[in-house]
Amino acid sequence: QVQLVESGGGLVRPGGSLRLSCSVSQHVFSFESLEWHRQTPGKQRESVASYPRWGSRRYAQFAEGRFLISRDITLNTVDLQMNSLQPDGAGVYYCAVRLGTSVYWGQGTQVTVAS
């Protein structure tokens, strides 16, 4: 069973930064893709950033140029650096990994952007 534990959420002022971290119970290189998703009230969960085992990282439009997804293959973590956060960046952020047809999720961490 794959376990994911997110940390690093919280309250940040508009224009501020946060770094989310996801600790993975298995080697991160085992998975086809490492991902961050977000859910806001009344909306479906959406992709924020993805880091395939091979290939280029991808970002949602609102995250492009401001967010950076990274992985640490020694610590088995997947991080999301979020800069210049605006209210549209708020939500519950979930870490996810893909293995074959299976997707494993973390419990989520809240990000609030407010002055």
C-alpha cells in the first residue's frame, strides 16, 4: 500500500510563497507520474502540476511560471513551490502518484490566500 503525507499548507498573503511537500512511502522513481492536484469548493479536483518519470513537467494555466514541481529521489518526496500566490491559488492541495492503472492520494493540505 502506497502512503502519501502532505505538509506545508497554511495561510499566506497575496503575493507570498508556500512550499508544499509530499512524503512517499515508496521510491518516487517507481511511479509513472508524480502530481499535485487542487480542489476548491463546488468544483471538481483539478490538476495543478505533474512530473512524469520521463518527459517534461506540466502545469495548469494558473500555475504556469509561478509554481515549480520537483522531486527528491533520495528523500522520496515531491514538492510544490508556489510563488506569487493570489486568491485563485487557494484550495485543498493533494499529492498523487500513478502506478499502472492505480492512483494513490494523500490526505490533502489547505492553502489559504488572504490579507
